Amino acid sequence: MEKDILIVSAQAGGGHKSAMYSLGESLRRFTPELKIEYFESALEDIEQAHRVVYSKFQYLYDRFYDLMEQDWLRSTYFCFTQGMIAKLKAEMRALVSERAAPLIVSTHFMQTYALLQLKAELRSDIKVVAYIPDFDESLIHVPRYNGLLPDAVIAQSPRYLAKLRRKYSYSETQTVPAGYLPRAAFCDVRPLSPQTARAELRQHDLPAISQLDPHRFTVVATGGAYWVEHLYKAFEHLAAHAEFDWEQSQVLIVCGNNRRAFEKFSRLAKRTGKRLIALPFLNAEQMALVFRSASTTVLSGIAPATFYELLETDAGPISIYRINPGPEKFNLSVVCELGLATYRPARADLLSFLSFLSCTPSAAKAAKEEFCQKARHERSAAQTRAKAVAEFLEGLLVRA
């Protein structure tokens, strides 16, 4: 049976895959009559390239990213990356030639470009929709191939959609603001108290989890498996910080598949004797319990996928210690504008804030309540946008 909508994602950080399933959840919830399917690229080249430039050439990447506003540079970029695009095309050629769905939503710009090439080469009538998972405002995410643009755009940033309407004359019926919906596991844990979430987490088969005390002030550190290692120095200093109340506090560090980070934080816990609990890869249910356990959260990077999971589980107040180059500066700007996070790139500032909360239960409670109130408002707004996105895609199908 032919599907109505196919959603595709690339291996370029977990956010693109999460965005794919978030969009699917929006469609399942608000337009259940539509038939959807997912396609995940097996190509690893993009993610490997991202990690190299993120870790080795941060300043140059950030500058290059800003220059992508120039039309000539974007054209040059797609010429130089034609090898990866050719591989993406090979993966998706049958999807377009056999018309797997009349509407394909792409969560990564290189896949979008590959789909535009296939659409032109195969003279297909499929509609290609670009979905920008971040609050990013770079023109790279809406590529043009031989004058052919995506038929519609879904983006987190309303400013970006206005920019596209000016740049490419998109109409109001071709653009819609995105609304991120986390996976059900993150919704399911919110009725639990943080103490209950910690007690439930203790029942899972995880290293050192028996040390987790349901009643202690709990700092959660996360932000992507590859980037959490950048928090090591901060928590090494926190372990020696006399003003942090280690007698009544603990730290959970989500290391994911980063074995080196897991071993470094585990050795730090053993060497210092502090209640620092490094966690390996977690499934969605375990991650949801970790987030619900948080008295406060420290991030080593900021992306909408993790951000809305933290909002769903009331895991604030949130401190952002660092960001990756490129799109994350846009994410940082938005979450700080909403008052849902604070940027604390200075180690002394971060340690002072964590120490204050650990020693002042009344302040920690007040900060949590303020965060939860703002989180409720943004969750509601995101759900309204998600419903609009589902109806928007349904309308595109009707006009197909």
C-alpha cells in the first residue's frame, strides 16, 4: 500500500533522527488517517565530517557557516560535496522512481539537495519538504538545484521562514513553524516526582546506579555523547569545590556511546570519592527517568531534540556550558530569549551556581518552580505548532 508521507533522516547527529520521529508523532497524533513511513540513511560520512570540523576547526567552521549566506559559496559547497550527495541519491533513487510516497520530508539539507536532483533527473511529481530541526537561520538548509526549490519548508524559527519568503518568494501556504514533540517515554515520566524517578532508575541494570540516592540534590549532565567529555574539567573542579554540598548532592553524567568519556568520569568518581555516576548508552525510558531525576541540568551543547525532552520532564533550571559551532548559536539565542536556559561558559560561574543551589534548598525549589512554569507554557505552544504542521502537510497532500 502506498504511503502518504515518507520522512527521511541522515546520520548527522541524533537531532535529525529525533526530528524525524517527532514529526511522525505529530502526524500520528493529529492526522491519524495519514499513512507515514521512515527512511534512515546508512551513510556515515556526514557525521564523521561533522565531528572532525566540530572538534578540530571550530572557529573556521563557524566563520564558514556564516559565509554560507552567500549564494556562490553554497553552490561551491554542493559541488565539493557531490560525492556524499551521490551516495545519498543512490540510497533514495528507488524511493523517488517508484514513488514510495507523493510527499517526502527531509530533515537534513544534503538529503534535500539529493532529492531535488532526483526529482529533476527522474522528472518526478513528488513534493519535497525541507524540515530544519534546529532554530537555525542559515540558507544552507533550503538548497536550490537548477532553479528547483523544496515545495515547502518547516522550520523551528519563524524569523527564518520570514527570511525565506523574502529571499525565495515562498508564500504563506508553503511555510510553517515547527513544533517539537518528544517521544512518549518523556511524557510518561512527568507525573512521577523526581524522588520516584530516581528510585525507579535504581532498579535498572546500570553501572554504579546503586549509589543513586533518591533524596539528594541531583545534577544531570548531558548534551550529546561526543560532546559531554567537554564537561570533564568543570566537574573535576566541582569535585574539589569546597562550596558544593557533596554531603547532600550527586551528579549523573550521560555518556552515551562515548566509552572514553564514561571511563574518564568513572575514574574521576573513584579517585575523588564523590558521588559522580557515569552512565553509558541509555534507552529512551532510562533517559526519561534520568531527566526527571534532575534538580538542575548542565548541557555541553544545545539542540531542540534534547531541549524539548528536558522541557517535557521538567528537568530545569538548565545551564548551557558550551555550544558547538554553526547552528547552535541560533539555538542558544532562542532558548535564552525564552528564559528557559542560562548560558554559563565561565567555569567559575557554573560552579558558583551549582554550589548555591546545592546549599540552598529553598532557592533550588524556587528556581525549579520558575522553570516548570515556563516549560509548561512552551510545551503547550510547541504542541499547537505541531498540530499546525500535521494539518499543513495534510493540506499539501490534498493539493498534490
